[in-house]
Amino acid sequence: MDKYYKKRLVPLLLPAFILFLMVVAIPFFVGVIYSFTAWRGAYFAGADHFWQAFVGVENYVKIFKNSKFMNSLTYTIAFTLVATVVINLVSLAMALLATALHRGGGVYRTIYFVPNLLGGLALGYIWQFIFEIVFSQILFGGNSAIQIPFFQNMLQDKWKAMIAIVIVYTWQMAGYMMLIYTNGLNGIPKDLTEAASIDGANVFQRFRHITVPMLMPSFTIVFFLTLSKSFMLLDQNVALTDGKFNTRLLAMQILRTTQDTNPPDYGMAQAQAVIFFILVATITLIQVKITSSKEVEM
């Protein structure tokens, strides 16, 4: 079988490689070039070809002077930090509970994985109804017996909306991350925890000195996924707030740049996309490097 794949490696990889070039590599390369031009989507301003519409780093200078871009950048960073911590804590707690159950663990994991199957827009509109109608008018506002101002009109305040997006995103992603942590927990040798228990280590000591170090490969995967996906969040942001009240995340800012400019400035939007890619790639690579260095061999 190995000889078969070695002889036919190139023919087997060629379709995937061509697809990668056509869908990812070439559009990305073209997009980087267009970020240095006065591209307007269907034409180049004042020119017939991209090399005639070259504006240098002007688009990059403009985006860092753009208050909407800077607000969305800081808002996205704050959201990513909060979402990453919350999702990891919740999913790890769920995984610990799932592995501790002797009966019904499979049903438990299935139930908590289901939200991950819902699309971002559908999920966002469901939770928009919960925040705007159930929370604001039925449970914690209007004529309800329990008046909690914090849960009223959560989507109409910048920072309360962030918490709302974190809640929705955690509800969607925690079940998927739980499966990764559960797989990691199941891979920890029982002999280690039993030996530590015999030596007098309590639950917290076993968790700190055995579970956490042995779970570092899972931490690496989960942190990578939560960091990258949090930066790229779009559908939930559109459905919940539509970017109003200064709640645009970076993905929505890039999408709406062509609507904010007249004529639509696709060159500046593409420059934002390049900065977006560099930011996500840098942060995720640093995170993978740090967490990978702390992994221990089984």
C-alpha cells in the first residue's frame, strides 16, 4: 500500500493542489496586489489596468486613520480575549463532567454538540429574539417581577452586546471544543492519577500537576480554533447587532467598507483584509508555538 501511494503521490495530490491554487492561493495573491491599487470592484480609478492604478501604501495609511476600522480592531481584540477564555473554561468543565459520568456520557456530549450544527445567522436570529423579547420584555423588563437592567436591551449597548455575542458564540462552540478536551482526557493514563491519589494528592493537585500538563495538546488545538474563529466571526455579529452601536467586528468592518465609501473602495477593503490575515496568522502562530512548547510526551 505504501508503494502504491509513493508511486502515485503526484497524481493523487494534483487535483487538491490545483483546487488550492484556484480557490485560495491565486485569489489571495491577486487580493494583495489589489490592496495597493485604486480598485473600485468593477474598474480601476483613472486607469485601465492595475499597474496604472498603483497607489502604494495609501490604502494602508487610510485604514489606520479610519476610526471605524480602529474601533472594530479594538472591539475584535477585546471580544476574542473574552470569548477564548470563556469558551475554554466552559468546554473544559463540560469535558470533565462528561468523562466523570459512568452512564449517559454519549447522550450528554451529543446534546451539547447540537448547537454547533446550526448556522451562524440562524443561531444569531434565535438569540436576537431571546435578548430583545424574552430578556428585555418578558423575564427582566416590562412588567416582570424581576427587573434587571443589565439584561434589558443588551444588543443596544456596545459592551453589553459584546457579552451577548460571547454568550451566543460560547453556546455554539463549547460543545465542539468539549469533544476535543474529552478525547484528550480519555488519553491520559489512569495509572498516573491512581498513583497520585495513592500518594495523597487531592483532586485539585491531580488536575494541576497531571491533567493540565497531559492535556496541553488539546489546549493547543482548542486555543488555535477559538482564537482564529473569534477573529473571523461574522454571521452572529450580523444577526445580533448588524454592527450598530459600534459593535462591528473586523470581518463585518471589511464587508461594510464598500458600503461606507462612495464609490465603493474595494482597494481599502482589500488592504483591511490583508491586515486581518497578518494579524490572525501572527497571533495564532505565536499561540501554537507557546502552547506546543509546554506539551509533554506521554
